[in-house]
Amino acid sequence: MLLSSITTCLYDSSQQIIKRTERGSRAAGSTLLLNLMTEKEPQVRKLIWKCFVKMHHLLPKLEELLKAMGEEGSDLIESLKAMKASLEISAHLKDVQQKHMETLKAQTETLSVNTILMKEKVKDFQLLDRYAELTIISTVRDRTLVEHELLARGRDHEEWREEHLGGEFEKIRTDQLFQNILASKSKSGSSSAVAGVPGIGKTTMVQKIVHDWATKKIFHQFQFVFSFKFRDLNTIKDRISLRELILSQYPYFDNTLGEVWKNPEGLLFIFDGLDEFKGRIDFADSRRDAEPQHMCPDPEFRCEVSDIVYSLIQHKLLPGCSVLVTTRPTALHLLEKAEIGVWAEILGFVGEERKEYFTRYFEDQTVAAAVFKHVKENEILYTMTYNPSYCWILGLTLGPFFTQTHQDPQRVPKTITQLYCYFIYNILKNHGREIESPREVLLRVGQMAFTGVAEKNIVFTDEDLIKYNLQPSQFLSGFLVELLEREDSARSVVYTFPHLTIQEFVAALAQFLTVDPTNIMRLLSEAHNTTDGRFEVFLRFVAGLSSPRAVWILEDFLGRFPHKTICHVIDWVKEEVIRQIRNAGSAFGKRSLLNTLHYLFEAQNSALAQQTLGSVETLSFRGLGLTPIDCAVLSHAIKLSNTMKHLDLEDCRIQCEGLQRLGPVLHKCQHLGLGSNDLGDSGVKLVAAALRNPDCKIQSLWLNSVGLTYSGAEDLASNLNTNHSLTDLELSGNKLGDSGVKLVSAALRNLDCKIQRLRLHSVGLTDSGAEDLASAVSTNPSLTELNLGYNALTDRSVPALCHLIWTLPNLEQIELVRNEFSPSSKKKLKSLQESRRELRMTV
């Protein structure tokens, strides 16, 4: 009877939950489910949980909840009850909460976008109209990344979602950043860190989180949310209390903070941009907790801003509260010893999310489609579109080409330097008349920008402007975005470039136009030898500015670019490429060579490329991570080489998108190493297309451990049938199985097949597959080497293997180690060597 009533109750309630959820009110559905659980008697709750256990395979999300139940037992129900009770606040606090929500909603409902090219420098849009969803994953990859962070995450986003979401990485929503509070055994709250490269959308994500809380869409467990920017906190020089910090932004809390502190579990603090903070926060310093000058035990206690942040994250101050910190990957090391419960990373736009940005950016959908089509057809520009700030630059710069019919399609930017030249040209064209000497002002901005690049500084003060004889103006605001300009604040304004690459480009422009031509090569060499990557993009821009096709658009405003400087830059690039090709043995040497190839690409100088790459026979980047942009640059280099013989890209973390960039030139290489990359079947399909090319020169192809399966083997085998150049094929470490090996074996039956060395080490081969293979290769007189080690061969396959060895007179080596042969079968196989002295066999 009890079970029947529970079933009826569950059914009725579930229908209500489903209806509320389908109407978009997930929160209302969750609340109803919470009430259902907490209001029942213990016996009833137990039966409900049993029902959940039986249906968990139908509802994957229940897995995590049930795991938490197993660890926490009845404590979880008590936690749910406690949370529910904590959300019940007094009428007075309710009024303040409402005021706070209204204030935050007003502050976050519009998204300010720098238009720069229009008379109105900043245009406001409704956040919900312009916000494009970002892909966030529940981990942080490559925390110790050293290479230039702007280009470090452009890798293979098209294939990434399908390959990894729900697998190696789990995609999460922002409202899931604090979901583990319920399951956590800690009663001291939770801290989460979200990493992302510059321009990826960290600050906009924070704005959306605050807006969604203020409109009661997410984080109902928090009574109050307080959001701060580290760049704002930099302006606070004196000791301050958490109370004063909150009141400086939200004065209406004056008489209520004492009551707010009583329920720290209901508080969420957000700190945006740790990488911009100039204070010192060392979570690895264990002495900090014992030093009185660093202690911040009370929200009314005055201390350094860094100590407030440290104490909140470490749950020393207001234990039970939750904290969200955003940062660039390069500052993540600061948090490694911090008590962070959730690590997440913003990957930016994936797949259709890229297209959605342009759809939202342009009101005219015809223009949106035309711009996106152009971007997608250009491998360099398209790879940039994972980053919202890059998308903004692309939309701003390319839009005019597709709205003005008189524009020459040949002039549409194709390199990054060309793109930024048009970006600066549009600022000069629209706002250059606002001051007397725009060229001089631009160059002074560029000198300040260069100092910032050299010192790794992206935020500038009024003192910096005075130092470089700059005054705030409409023209200047085309380059610099003002921050912290608030009517209720006496704090000074600070400035930053809309994107780090704009700072790097303006810096390159100033150096190109002002440095004595005789000194430019020394400057470039010193920058190139800096090992931390701060000058990588700057140098690409300098090389790109030597291209007449890039700079012609700027000459009306900036005058002719100095011919001597152009020649010196070209000479430097030439010398550097030749030098780095000779010294590319070490990891640093490979990185340096790759950078010089980027310089060559940006220069777009065919004669220079022929002089430097025309006789290059070998390029090896083994072990160096390559982005799709790197692959596009590498493709450009190989295209210009007439003698390329050996291309080694083993273990370069190349995936399908990167290989697409290389696809058009793979057939030119005699020896092609692509092993230990996550190419998958789709990537191998691109390699197979190279084998089909009538001009294919590939003799040796290494595809070990690339994720090849039976499906991809079909494409590969069909092209092996028609290829007459390949003599060495390495397929070890792939999950081919018998069926995949059978497909490859069939190609070997073809008398035109020239394969001499075939490696099938660790491919899941069994006796059945071995018999098919032996039958196939016994008709191929060219085979000299066969590796079948580390498979699952037994005594059953020995007769077929013996037959294979007897019928292949040219066979010189066969590898059979780590199979499942009996001692007698091993002896029988080895005995064949007595009559074949030239045969090397390992069993």
C-alpha cells in the first residue's frame, strides 16, 4: 500500500517537474524535487532513493548524485535541509537582496562593444542579444604552458567537441561551477577557478553569471553575489576591510552587512582577472597563515587587499562562502596550492558557435554570411575565430569589404598583418581628422605599447600617458579603452588596448617606422632570443610590415615605409630562417624555427621564401605542439620548397583541423612522419588523399598510434592500391583488428604495390587475421620486413607464418615478439632461420 502511494506521488510530482523544466524553468523543477525529498518521512525517502537507483541507467546525471549519496549517506539530506533553511532570510535582508539584484541587473543587462570605426566609439547592446555561448570544460589543460598564450588554444576546435566532450573533457555550464557543494565533505564552502586566454570571454562570462543570478536564473543557493575586478583592486593602496570594499561599490549594504556575515554559506564572491593583479598572493607560502600582518580573520578587519582575497579563497575569512576566480592560463601557477575545488577552462567558440557570433554581430545577415564565408575559406583567419575578441576584430575589419560594393576582393586581408593594417587604417580614416598629427600620436602610442610588450604590461595609467606625451582624446580612444571611469569613484582611470594583439601590432608599427634602420636587426635579434614568448606575435607583425601588400593602405596617413628598414627586416628574416634550419635539433631550436616560418608567412615574399626554403630537404618538429595556425604556416613553407624530402611531425598533437591545413602539400614529402598524433579516421582520410595524388612522392609513411580503426583503414587501403611510390608503411599502435588488417592486406595482393616494409605492431591481430595477412603478402615479392609483435597470435597461426616465410624469398626481417606462442612453436619458427641465414627473426 505504501509503495503504491509513493508511486502515485512520484508520478504526479514528476509530471509537474517535467512541465516546469520543459517550460524552461529548471530552477523551479529542481526546487520542487528538493521539496519532494526533504518533506517526506525517512522510510518514504529511502524508497524514493531505491526508485532512483533502479532508473539511474536511464538518467546519467543521477550517477554523480548516487555516488555522493553513497559517500555521504543521510548527511546529504541534512545538507539539503540546511541549505533550504539558509535560503530563508529576514524581511529586511529580503529588501536589500531585491535592491542588490535590481542594481546588478541594471549594471549587467547591457554589453558595451567598442565599435571604434563609428562616431560613437562604444555601442551598447542588450547582453542577451549579443551574448554567444562559450564552450567551457571541467578541467584546465596544460597549466604550465610556456608558449604564447594567445595562440596556444587554437588547436583543432572543429574536431574537439566530437572527440573529447563527454570523454576526456566534460563540457559544463556556468551554473555547474558550484554544483559540487552538496556532495562536498567540506563545510567551508567552495572555490572555483576558470582559466582562459586573453579575449576568450572571461569578463563577459562573469557579467552573464552576475546577470543570471540577479534575474534568478542560476545559483539560487546564494543569497548575495559580490563581483570585483582585480584591475579595480590595483587602485587601492591602503589597508581596507571587506566591509569597506563592499560598501565602496554597494553603499546600500551599510546597515545590513553584520547580518549578511551570519550566513557565509549564502555568499558568492567573484574576482575577475587574477593575472592583472599587482599585489602578491602566494598560496604556496605556508608561513602566510602564521604571520599576523597577513591575517584577515574578520570582514570588519583592515588588511591588504591581497590578504582579503587570499583569506576568502582559503576559507580563512567567512568560512562557508564560495569564491570564483578567473585568470589567464599563465597565472594559474599562483593558484596551484590554493584550495580550489573546481578547475575549468573556457575554450571559446567551437563549431557552429563560431558562426553564431557573426550572425549576432551583423544586423544584415547577408553581410554576416559573406564575412563568415571569407573567414572560413582562409585557414589563418578561421583558426582565430575560437576567440571572441578575434571575432570582434574580424567583424570590425572585414565588414566594410562586404557592405561597400566598390571594394576590390583581391584586397581583402588574408594574413594577420594585413588584417591589422586595415584595422588601423579604419581608425585613422574615421578619426584621424580629430587631431593635428595622427601619425605622431599613433607612434607615441606604439612606443608605449612596445614598452608594455617588453615588460609584459597590458594596463596603462595616466602617468604612462604623460610619459609618452599623450592626452586622452576621441582619436586616442580608438586604440585605448578607458577603465574604472565611474562617477562615484575618485580613483584614477587606467587604459588598456582592446586586445593584446592590437597592442603588439601598434608596437611593431612604431618600431618599424621610428627605429634607425641600422639598429632594427639588433632589436629583432634580441626580441627573437627572448625565451618566454612575449615577442613572438610582435615579431610576426614586424616581418609582415615588410610586405608592400600589407602596408600600402596605411601610407596615405603614415607616409612611405622606410625602404632601408624593409630591406633590413627582409635580410634579418632570411638570415634567421637559414640559421634556425641549421639549429633545429633542440626543443627551443624547433620553436625558434617555427617562429621564423611565421615571419616568412607574414612577409608574403615569394622570392625571400624561395631563397631560404628552396633547397631545404628536412623539417622536423617532433614533440613540439603545433596549432592549426602553425600547420597553415608550415604548409605555406613546404609549398615553396622544391626539394622537401623529410617531414617529421611525430607527436605534435596535430588533429584533423591541423592536418587539413597540411593536406595540400603532404604528397610532396618523400618521408612523412605523422605518428602519435590524434588524427583519427578522418585525419587518415586526408593522408590517403595525398597517396592518391598523381604527383605523390611519399615513400615512407609513419602512422603509428594515430587512432586509426577499421573504418579509416578502408580509405587507406583503397588508395594503397593505386599508389606506386610508397615502400615503407608504419601502422603500429592502431586499433585495426583483424578486419582492418585484412583491408590493408588486400592492397598488398596488387602486383603494382611497392611496399617493402610493413609494421603492424600492437594492432589487435589474432590468428584469423594473421592467416588472411599471410595469404595476401605471400604473393608480394617486394616485402622485405614485417613486424607483427605484441599481438594475440597463437600456435594456430604458425603454419600460415611458416608458409609466408618460405614463399617470400626477399624477406629479411620478421618480428613476432610478445605473442602467445608455445615454446615448441617458437622453436619451430626459429628453425626456419637454419635454411634462411639472411633472415632476422625475433619471436
